[in-house]
Amino acid sequence: YRTALVAIPANANLSPELRQAVQTARAAIDANNLALENFLEDHLKTLRTKHADEPLGRFDRALDTLLFKRRIYRPQPNFLYYPHLPAIEFYERADFPWLDSIEASTDDIREELLNVLAEDAGNMRPYMNFPPGGVPDQWRELNRSLRWGVYYLWIEGQARAANMARCPRTMAALKAWPPCDMPGCAPTAMFSILEAKSHIPPHAGSNNCRLVVHLPLIVPPDCSFRVGAETRIWEPGNAFVFDDTIEHEARNNSDQWRAVLILDIWNPLLSEAERDMVRGLTAALDDYYRDMPDYVVRGHRPG
């Protein structure tokens, strides 16, 4: 049944008889998956009890994949792929203890964002800014639209001094931030505003040498964020770290806007020597293409 269903194109125009056969096949697969899941859990009970105090999240994900409850997602960077780095959707929060002090400043950061929106909203920028005639279909709705608006503190390594001056408490909190620094690419730090009833479609970021941090500031009900096969709900003041080269998307199904502070950091599994080589690589690319008007090294922002 599985083999037969895989062979049928997703948009196939099936006859009524074949549609009925497909439904029968899917029902059989679902029944088998449920029976298998119950069987395996029964046989794994003793081992789960034995290892009750151990982290088993990776095993549980493997089991979900085996049972077809979880798709396999891999990094799909659109700029630079660095091999032999693990495909981790959300990283363990405990691996980034410096986030504690930034989270502790959430109220100050939120207040400064609200001041920005009241007094300097003219400096908000659309996150997507493709030229006319060159807009990929997935971004047509959000291109040059403040439905997904951002207020930059840094953008691809360039400081926005005037914006920083409006957010002194945020800047003080970000002294704890160890930014990723790649000439022409990073760091980027920004407030990201997603308007009501808006959806950021599935996409992947530029390179897996860096990871992305979200610090949720204002989150109405019915908002969610998916990376690969895992979906999370933003919780104000609780930061998380993810690999944005794995397909991800954001939803705000509420009637209010949602606000997040976004930062980028180095992937902690790169050595200092590797980071230095990547800095040199991105700087060289910027130099090589500098005089070509249609090329932009900048534009590899954390999505």
C-alpha cells in the first residue's frame, strides 16, 4: 500500500474507483501504524522506566519518523552549505546560558519596541523587498509589504546607529549577545512584526554556519512557528534557537500583530578557525562581486 501511494502524483486526477482504493489503502496504513505504535510502546515500557531520568528526545523523534508521524527535514541553505553539521531544528536552550540576561530584559525591550512603533514607525521596513518583476510566487503577497515589517538594529553587518539610539536598554541587554560576524551577511538584529491574519510561507535561510534566535515580545493567541517537523508556540520572554536553513514558517491567525526580537549567532559546532575561514570567504565574495549591480551578498538575513 505504501509503495502504491508513493507512486501516485499528489495532483493526480483519479477516477472514483481509484479514489476509493486510495482511501482503503490509507485506512489500512493508518490502522497498521496505530497497531504498531501500541505494540512498540508496550515492548519499550521496561526500557523507558529504566532510562526515565535520561533525555530521550532524539529517540522519540526517531520513533515518530519510523511510524510516519514525523517527516525528515534537512538543511536547504540558499547561499552556503557547511557540511557535517547536524540537522537540528530547535537547539537545546541550556546550551546558550547567555540568553538568561537578555530574557531578563524582555520588559525593557518590549517597551522600547512600543515606543519605536509610536514614534518612529516610518523607519519600519518590509522584510521582503524583491524588485518589481522578480518576485518569487511564495513572496508575492508579502513583498514590499509591512504585513511583515522589521526595524533593524543591525542589518547584515551594518549598524543602524539612529535606530540603536532609540533603543538604549535593548542595546544594553544585547551586550550579552555573541553575534555571528560575516562581512556582508551578519550580524543582523531586528524587531520583526507580523501583522494579524498573516502567514510567512515555508522557506529556508542562507547558510548553516549560523543559527537564529527568537525572543518573543508580544504574542497574541493563535500564533505558531514551525521548523521542520516541530511546531512551537512563542511565549513572551522565553527565547529559543533554531537552524533556519531547515524549512520553517510562521503564522499569526489572530486579530493582533505579533512581535519578536531576532538575532543571529554562530553555529557553536564551528571551531574558531572555521569561523575565521568563513569570515574570509564572505568578505572575498563581497569584494569579487562588488561592482556587479545585480549581485547582492547582503540579503542573506535570518528568516
